[in-house]
Amino acid sequence: MAPAAMAHDSVLSSNPANGEVVNELPQEITLEFSGTPQGEFNTVALSQDGEVLFSEEPKVEGQTLTVDVPDDVEAGPGDYMLGYQITSSDGHATRGSLEFSIAEGASGSGDSAGSETTEATPATTGSNQGEDSSSLPSWLLPLAGIVVIAGALVMAIARFRNLKSE
């Protein structure tokens, strides 16, 4: 008998939502997933025109990842890409992105009270299973490499300390 297939977690909804036009960048970005991401090796990054404005490790609460937008991020009108890499509930890395825009005449970062969480479009979210890696943002792969290297370094240090204490 074949083992049960497990699907990677995918985005169900987000704030800002995929394709949404907002008046200002919310102070908090949320991503709700179909499963409960593991608590380690998760990253959310915001970019505009290929320039990463910030990259943070999100808070994981159940199926929701939350990241506070740093105060020094100045986001004016234009198109933005929100990229993420999580460790899915099945233990595999899942990457994806969604896009949103800040309207002309918008005030930049702030409280986006008029922006409600809505469903993400499945075509641009998910685990990118079987997709051509060229559809990924160019900054996401190096970021993922940095996260993996940092994790390996942390594990190596912890192992060294355990061996030293024995």
C-alpha cells in the first residue's frame, strides 16, 4: 500500500490580499495557510521593483503568519511583491508570492483599516510544486539559501555544545 500523499500548505487568505489595491501599507501583514506551518525557518519579505524593502521572520499562531512592517519602511504608490517561505506542516519548504499595489496619492505606511483580508488567488500562491523555478522572484532563492545556512549553523553550534558538555 502506498503512503498517504501530503500536500504542502498553501495561502488561503492574506492582508493585503493578492491583487488588492490599498491606500497605504498596513502596519501588519498576515498570511493564513491551509495547514499549520512549523515554527522554524519561516520568512516573509516585501519588495518593490526587485529591491527588498524588508525581510522578517513572522510570528506563527496556528495557521496564521504575522509580520510587523518595520517603521523605517517607506512605501509609496506602486506595485509590491510579498514573498514567503515557510516550513509546511508536512515538513517541506513551501515558497510563494502575492502581489498588491498602493494607490496613487496614497500616504505610504500606516494603518490600513479599510483593507480587509480576502481570499488569495490560488494561481499565484501555494508551494510552486512542479512550477518552473524561473517564476520565483530572483531574490527569494538567495534568501532561502541564507535561511538554510543559518539554520545549519545554529544546529551545528547546538550539537558542538552538546558534545562539549558530555
